[in-house]
Amino acid sequence: MLAALVFGGLVIVPHAVSPYYRSLVLALLADVALAVSWAFFSGPTRYLSLATGAFFGAGAYLTAMMGTRLPWPLPVAVGAGAGAVLALANAEPERCVAAFSGDVDAQLELAEVHTAARQPFPHGLKSLVADRFGTSRAARLG
């Protein structure tokens, strides 16, 4: 019930407030998303990673580029998709390059990797990266 109210508010508020307050709220929500992703990587794992900035930057850039060409919710979805593609490319770089080149088998293999990464999120993605590069699934530093 609470989630439905929050979602409804996020849908209605951009159309009900002035452009100044809309841009202010969007900037605050973007900063919250970046802080949460930074805490996700650096908090419990003690892993100093700038990947969150790269994912955020790619998503923000693509959202800004598509913002004038697409109606309101679509640029955000495109930007989120760009960040997700970069995160998956971090786990399986060779398969991603082959899939982007048009290799159908690599695309099917990436679908399996994507399903495995989503299972016990975020532990599934961390396990994939740890298995791929032979690192620990828990602490990265210290």
C-alpha cells in the first residue's frame, strides 16, 4: 500500500509542481541514488570502487541525451538500462563484446548470466564477479 502511494506520488508530482521544484527533486533523487549505490559497493564490502560513478554517469548522460527526444518516463528507463548493461559487462566482458557484435549464442549465454545475477540480488551479481575473477565474495580490502 505504501509503495503504491509513493509510486503514485512520483508519477503525479512532476506534473503538479513548477519546473524549479521538479529539477530540485530530480537532483536530490539522483544524489540519493548515487549515495545508495556507493554505500552498496563500499559499505559492507569495504571495496573502494568507482564503478558506481561510471554506471551513474552513463545513465545520467543517456538520460540527458534522450530527454529532449522521448516523453518523460522513457529517458529515465533508457538511462537505467545503460547502467544495467555496464554492470553486466563488468561480470562477463567477453560475452558482452560478442553479444554487441551480433553473436546470437553470446546473447543467449548472457540471458543465463543475467538470470543468475538476479536470483539472490545483490549476492548473485557479486558471486558471478567473484567466480569470474577469482576474488572473495565478501571483503575486497583489509
